[in-house]
Amino acid sequence: MSITPGATLRELRERKPLVHQITNYVVMNETANATLAIGALPVMAHAPQEVEEMVGLASALVINIGTLSDPWIEAMLLAGRAASERGIPVVLDPVGAGATKYRTETAHRLLHELNVTVLRGNQGEVATLVGTEAEVRGVESMATGLEPAALARGAARQLGVVASVTGPIDHVSDGERVIDIANGHPLLAAVTGTGCISTAITGCFLAVKPDDPLAAAAEALIAYEVAAEDAAAGADGPGTFHARLYDALAALDPDTLDGRAKISWA
């Protein structure tokens, strides 16, 4: 299997897939703008009355549990079931799993009842979902009791997903292979919603590469984190970095992207 984020990005921009996102209030604007900047089209529909119809128009579904309520959970389940019935890939971001019982149980329910393709979370969230000791404070991962590459491989096997575990080094696994990605910049941790944006970008790449979710998930992180490196160059701090991130996503060059990937296989 080859990792070719440049070719996938080029196809994404040519096809402009619609990515249906049921996400949280904090990041809705950010993830919609990032989706547009990378070259896809966002729709941020969460009403139970329309999500089944809307997801049928999309090429991928992104579910993010950052600001939960019972009606939103209903919408996530309705959309996820409709996506699974139609063969539309689903990305789940279990924001804050481990922080509260409500979040953790909801994440488990979504994983159990839906055909989740990619689970994109930080180390603490993913560790919680596979029953490994983890510390999650608010929605931030503080510590886990398992080496990250082993965590990604184990989560993929146990949960039947491609596990995309982000951190200082990202680890993406299908349960057998693990791709380590060392791109990115520390300023990503200084702006709220950057993890959620990586989930949205994962949905964009999966929309054009649904038959190879391991490669799509890895390529999405490479593209996003190369853009973060570009955005950080010359940024004065978190505020200017945030604004520059959208410009950097839009300016990504498919011809040079592959050569900038810092990946290894475990």
C-alpha cells in the first residue's frame, strides 16, 4: 500500500465531495471553513428530521460528540445507520470520552450500533474506549497507560475500525499495520478545535478514498499537519496561526505534498 496524499488531495479538489458533519457548537464554523479550504463541501445538518435524507447526498459522514444532548445523539444514530445502509463511510470523533459517563457511554453506543470506518481521537479518548487506563481532563488527553502505536493497533483490532490516534506523533492503524506521522506543529495544541478539524479533514479524504480507509486517514493527517507547519511559519501566536491555517489548507500543493510527509511504518 502506498501513501499518496498529493494524488488524493488533487482528486478531492476535482470532485469536491459533500461531507455531512454532525459536530459540536464550539467548532462548527471552524470545521466548515477547513472543509471548504481543503477543497470539499460541508453540510452541518443535525436535525433528526433531515439527517437521513441529507447523508444520502454526501460522500462521507463525520460524527463529533463534543457538545452532546439527547436529540443530537438521536440524529447521530439516524444518520449513521442511513450511511451504513448506503455504504457511506463514517468517521467518529469521541470528544472527551473518559471525562464523563455520558460521553463514554455515547461513544460506545455509536461504535456498537454504527458501522464506523475511522475512529479519530486523542490518546486518552481512544484508551478509554478500549478499557485502558487514561486520564482525560475536560476534553483533553493527559496521560494513558499504553504506548501510542500499540494503542492504535489494539483499538483497531478491538473496535473493528481504522484507529487514527493523534498526538505529538500520530499513529494510524488497521489492526495490523501502523503508520506513524511526525508532521505538525505545537501551535495546534494552542487553538481549540484543531483536533476536530483533523476529523473533518479525515472525512474529506475518506470521501474520495472510501475503499482504503487506512491510507485515507493517514493522508488526511499528513495534509492537515503540513498545512499547520506552513501556517506556523511567521505566525505571531495562536490567533494568527488560527487565521493562517485556512490559508495554508487552501494553498497546499499536491505536487510537493508527498515529499513533505514524515511517515514511518511500525
